Amino acid sequence: MLLTLARVWTTLGTGTIVAKDSAADWVLARLAPEHRPVLEFARELYLTTAYADETWPDELKAQVGPHVDEVLTQIRRLHDTLA
């Protein structure tokens, strides 16, 4: 889901649909540092780990909500400027 949100933001921002890891790179360059670790970890898992084998440290799990809130805020802001 985190990578899907990255793709939504990237698509709205660039007009191009890109791979999940490329979208993560685009979003990471635009996120405040405190919101990057969750997406960095999700990107790394996507590239290196089978979904069934994913494990998330509790510290990162606690950061998912604030990360999602920030990404949704940015998506809404961009959407509103395009509407």
C-alpha cells in the first residue's frame, strides 16, 4: 500500500506511471526526513524480499500512520492544484 500511494503521488506530480521503486525514489526526494524511513524500508523489501517473508520492526510500524497521513496530505494538495 505504501508503494501504491507513492505511485499515486508520482503520477499526479509527473503525469507518468512508473514502477513502484521509481515512484518511491521520486517521493523520497520530496518527503521530510522524518517520513522517509517507512518508505525506504518498504522500497527495500519490495526489491529484496518475498511478500510472505516481510517483517517490520515495531519502530517502523509506529511510523506508518504518520507517513501515510503526510503522503495523503501531499496527494490531496497536488490534486487540488490540478483540479
